[in-house]
Amino acid sequence: MKKQKYDLEQRLLEYSARIIKVVESLPPTRVGNHIADQLLRCGTSPYPNHGEAQAAESTKDFIHKIRIALKELREAYRWLKLIKYINLINKPERLDELIDETEQLIKIFVTSVKTARSKK
């Protein structure tokens, strides 16, 4: 049995792509456009911020960049929950897996910050 390699970069890339698909499915209303803009920004931000963290110049810089990604994930989580709560898309239950993935990514980034702090 081959062990699957864990690739956070790929996971964040796929997460960003899923966020983009949700944004594109939002209605072109005042509310839909507002939430789309906000979710697009925060939901795609963790991917490049993770890349910035990989190139960090120090542990302090690494923690800072990871915390930015974490902040953006928390914001995306709230927007996704709101979209589901107000039924802004057809079949809002389709967001359950993405909301779960957001929670998992938040936990990963919280752990990364804690680990980096302990090594400081």
C-alpha cells in the first residue's frame, strides 16, 4: 500500500478553486456581489500567503504570514456559513464539505503557528 503524500500547497490550490466556483455561482444581486467580492478575496488568499510563508526570512516572518492565511480562512468560514444560512445559492447543503475543509485548514494553520512559536 503506497502512502499518500500530504501536500498543503495542492490542498490550498484546490480550496481556492472551490471558492472561485462558489463565488461564480452567487446571484448577481447587491448582496450576492458584495459577498462574492469578500469571499473571493479572503478565500483565495491563503494559497499565496502559504507560498509567502514558505519563503519567510525568519520564524517571526513565517508566523506572521501563516497568521494572515489563518485570518483569511476564518473570514471565509464566516462568509460560507452566511451564504448557507440565507440560502444564497441553490442547494446550500453543497457548502457543507467546503465549510468542513475550511475548518480543517484553520486547525492546520493554528497548529503551524503553535509549532513555530514553540521552536522560536
